[in-house]
Amino acid sequence: MLGTDAKAKTESVDEALRRGRSQFEFRPETWKYILKSVTTAAAGIIILIGIWWLLAEIVSAIKGVSFPTPITTFQTLWNALNGAELNGATIYNHTRVSLLRWGSGYLIALVLGLMIGMVFGTTPSLYDIGMVPVHILHMIPGLAWIPVAMLVFGLGETATVFIITMTALPPIVINTAGGIRQVPKIYDRVAQMCGKTDSDTFLHVLLPGASLSIINGMRIGLANGWRVLIAAEMVVGVALGLGYSIYQSRYNLDYAAAFVCIIVICVIGLTIEKLLFSTIESKVRDRLGLEVSE
């Protein structure tokens, strides 16, 4: 009987490991995790709105100008969501155009960054030489690419996409290459002793070991690209977009419209972070056996 139980347990462990999960993990209940995330986010938003309201009252009292309060801004947001135009277009058109620009630039940076980072991470001689220009590019502020983009591409969409790509690319390369290089060498040796090929070792040892670092690089690249997109839309001759709408609001003295665009920018960034990157990171950590219940 004991032999049968031990065999069943062994088969259960083997099956769990084959599926990539350990049966000895203790993970929190899904509803508790969701409740905690929602509560934390709500508390942060309430604090931010309180600071905003206080600042609006102080500025209005001291300078005698109409600083948009949360109520005014959310009323403008409600009108915008119902089709009212902001600086010549609906909020949906501004958002769609901005997302298309950002998506194009970030996708190019992501593909190039992962490819370059993987090559540098697995080739020490190329890493020593190639990371020097990457670090130099990383130190260049995103807005500093505007004159270069205008000289090469002129005004318009291509220049904006170029600026996003150049700003998002370096952190993806740096984190991908660095993550691969930080995987303990003993893992590589064990894989070789087990008869694994170089491609198997790369796919099943190096990439999983570097996955969290790669995700962080993607996250930083996304944030950099999103921020510089809004700034670039204010400068590089475009007639639609969230950044363009913010820029135009100062001429129209419609500061509530600018705040509406800022809210949309924050919501998009927070949604991408929580629904995409946090979910991916959680699944990767769970796969690696790093998730610990609280």
C-alpha cells in the first residue's frame, strides 16, 4: 500500500512539474488578490484627487485664476465621452491616433530591442562593444530627438514614430541583454551535461531565467515611448492626438480639456500596466515558482 501511495505521489509531482507548476506553491485566492488590487488603486486615486482639489483651491485663492477642479474636469470628461469635441475632434479620435502612433513606434522598438538584446546577451564580445552606443542612446532625452526627426523625416507621423522608437529601444536592449547575462552559468552547464543543444538551452534556460528582466525592459520602454509621444505631438506638426489637444488647450484657455486629456493618458497607461504587464509578470513569477501568498 505504501509503495502504491509513493508511486501515486511521484506521478502527481511529475505531472505538476510537467505542466510547469509546483504543487507545493501557496497562492492567494483570486478574489482576495482582485480585492486588494482594487482597494489599493482606489485609495491611491482618492488621495490624488484630494491633493488635486486642494491645489485647485489654493491656486484660485492666491492667483485669482480658474484652476480646473475635479468636478469641472469630470463634467468636461463626461461631455467628451458623449461626443463633445475637444480642440477640433472627439476624445475618441485623439486617443485612437495617439495609440496608433505609439503602437507603431513601440512595436518597432520591441522587435529590434529583443533581437539586439538577445544577440548581445549571448555574445560577450558583441556585448562589450555594442552596449556602449546603446547606453549613449539611453542617456539622450526623448525630446532631444525632435530636431533629428524633423531633419530626417520632416513634420508628421513618421517623425513621431521615429522619436518613440528611439526612446523606447535602449531600455529594452539593456534589460534583455543584462537579464540573459545574469542567468547563473551553472544552469547552462547543467543543460549541456543533460545533452541539450544550444537552441534548447537558449529557449528553455536562458530566456526563462531572464524573463523578469525582459518584462521590466518592455515596461520601461513602453512608459518612455508613451511619455515622449505626448510631448512630440505638441511639437512635430500633427493635427490630432492627446498631446496636440493639450497643446491647443493653452491657446483656447480651455484648461479643463487639457486635464481631460491628462486623465485619459493616465487611464491608458495604468490599464496597460495593470492588465498587461502586471498579469504577464505574475504568470511568469508563478511559472518560476516565485509567487508567495501573503
